[in-house]
Amino acid sequence: MPENTPTRALRLGVAGPVGTGKSSLIATVCRSLADELRLGVITNDIYTDEDARFLRSAGVLEPERIRAVETGACPHTAIRDDITTNLLAAEDLERDFAPLDVVLIESGGDNLTATFSPALVDAQIFVLDVAGGGDVARKGGPGIGRADLLVVNKTDLAPYVGVDVPQMVADASVARQGRAVLALSRSDAASVAELRAWVLSVLESHRRGTHVPQDPGPMAPHFHADEEQPEGGFVHTHDEKIGDEHHASAPHHVHSHSDSRK
Ligand SMILES: Nc1nc2c(ncn2[C@@H]2O[C@H](COP(=O)(O)OP(=O)(O)OP(=O)(O)O)[C@@H](O)[C@H]2O)c(=O)[nH]1
Ligand SMILES: [Mg+2]
């Protein structure tokens, strides 16, 4: 199947901070759509295939349809700058199970900065959860501001963490200038139905050839803890221009992905 035709699978990225529920959201999407769509999943983890194993054990798809990419030190690189491993994994899945309708790609959980390259995914979901605090949606960043869908997850926990979900959704909608925001809990069937409908509507525009992949923009400079480094970690950027500025002020080693540390 040639690339870039509307007939290849829709590639849907799922990014967001550690533990906000990315794997669970993918499991929920699979559970609600596996009967009518042909699905595949790719997970990105720094050193393990834990997310893939979690999803296989959830029993929502045949285990062979769930593949893990181990990203090494910077999970962002594999979804943003050097996407080759993920692209190959997506193409392998699409070939092995042709035809597939949707390939879901989970980013490694990190902080608020990770975004997918539009060369890897056609659309992306950014996942926050209420446990991260009601303020986080206002903090912005490329994923919160410009992902195709922002999910405010685990709304069932809101009473326990003192978060006002409608307010958090309203704040997010302002930060996103009206782009889609969904309050989700895997235990709230109505919200799961909305997520399912969103995926189906993106798939429909993808098939019609009217869906245009958006780039939320590069991630901000960010810090990686790294016990093997004498400084204990390094700040880096995925944008050369920001990187140059950052060299002057960063307290830790700054590198770009073209330097010798890679
Ligand atoms: N209460 C509640 N818990 C949830 C929900 N969705 C996920 N969780 C829990 O949140 C925790 C993290 O979920 P994961 O799906 O592993 O999160 P993740 O973003 O994939 O995590 P990493 O891949 O490690 O970054 C798990 O204990 C889930 O059971 C939800 O809707 N409600
Ligand atoms: Mg996960």
C-alpha cells in the first residue's frame, strides 16, 4: 500500500505525562472499537515493554497486534525527531495485519512537553488527569494547546482530589482556543462513547482525504535525569534555535540531537 494515501491506516498518537492514563485510554479505545475496526498498537517506553505487556494482558486485542518500541534515554526523540523506528513498526503492523484501520501509538510518559511529529501520526491526543491538579490545563505547552484532542482523564477521581472538572475543561478550552476537550473516565460510559465517536470521526475524515495532520509545535527544552552523567542529568531541546539560546543559561549540559552524545 503506498504511503500517504487515505487508504493506509489512520495513525493516532497518544501523549501526556507519566501515569495520566495513556495505556488505559488505548485499552478503552480498543475495547470500544475492536469489534468494528481492525486495530494495531505501538507503545514507546524508555527501557521496557511494560506498556505493551499491560495492553496485551488487558486482552483487548490479539497480543501480536501490540508492538513495543524501546526508545532509550529520550522518549521524545522517537516520536518527534528520529521517528524511523516508530514508522517501521507502524508499517510492519500494517503489512502483517493488512488492512488495518487504526494504529494507536503511545508515547513514553514524560512531562508536559512531548508531542508527536505530524510525519508519524495523523492526529494526536494529549492526556492529562485530574490528579495532576486543576491548574495544569492552564499551563499550556504544545500538547495541551494544540493536540487534536485534549483529554482530562480520571474524572471519577475529581471528588477525591478537589478538582472542579467543568472548570478544568473550561480553562483547557480557553488555552486551546476552542479545540476539542474531553472529560473522560473509563468508568463513565457516556464519556467513553464520546471518545469512540471522536476516533470514528477522525477516521472518517482521514478516509475521505479531508483530514490534515497538525503539528502542535516543538517541545520546550526539558531535563532528563541521568545517573550515568557526572552532572546527574541533562537539559536538551528538540529545536536547534531554542537550543542555542539555552546553551547560555542552562544549569546542566545542553545538547542537540546532532551532537556527539547521541
Ligand atoms: N480512577 C481511574 N484510574 C485510572 C483511569 N484511567 C487510568 N487509571 C489508572 O491510572 C494509572 C495509570 O494508568 P496508565 O494507563 O498506566 O497510565 P499511562 O499514562 O499509560 O502511564 P505511563 O505509560 O507509565 O506514563 C493506573 O493505575 C490506571 O489503572 C480512570 O479513568 N480512572
Ligand atoms: Mg502507559
